Amino acid sequence: MNGNTPYAGLPGETQAGRRAAADVPTLTSTQKRLLHRDVSRIAARTREFLPDEYIVDADVSSGVGGPQVRVAVRPPVGHAVSAGFTPDLENATEEIITSDERSEVARGLAASAALQVKQAVSDNVTPTGK
């Protein structure tokens, strides 16, 4: 039964639980440059939504299924929030992550980071008026 899974391995070539090198997508130097630029744009857009006290960072790494993108925000109080995904490399021409996707991720991260601060300080703040 395990022979039916892509993780069963190939006798003499790939160990069980490992992926064959041919199965893992590789990036060209142009794709790497575009991906790093797009991820930097997400981080910059997220910074625009937030005050300077929030720390925003982004990185690109190689995962089991190919390149992995992660953008994280550390609010001044509360828990850090992050967004991670695997970009679609098939239709990449001028940009790997579209402008709409970058804006959506940036808005979502900024909102989540602001919510973390609100939840962290909600019990400690006395309302000034009603």
C-alpha cells in the first residue's frame, strides 16, 4: 500500500519519506530576484499600515514543496503574527506575487498585529469616556 504514495521512495534512488530531487521545484536567478522583491514589497506595504513600534520582517526559504515565503510582524505587546505560503511559479513573468495578493497579505497582517495589541492591553486600559 505504501508504494502508492509519492513518499514511499524509489528503490536505490530515494529513501522512504524523502522526495526525489526532480520533484522539488528550483528557482532560476530571475525568479529568486522577483520573489525577494515581491516579498520585500509585502513587508514594506505592511510597515505603511503600522506605527514604527511594530517590527516587520520577511524571508524566502526552500521547503519540501519548493520555495516558501513568510512575512511576520512583532507588535510591541502581544503575540507575533505571520503569513506563510508557497508562491505559484508557473505563471510568473514580471511578478510572482501579484499586487492584489501583496496588498491582501499586508492588510491582513497589519490587522492581525493590531488585534494582538488590542487583546493584550484591553484589560489594562481604563476607558476615558463613554
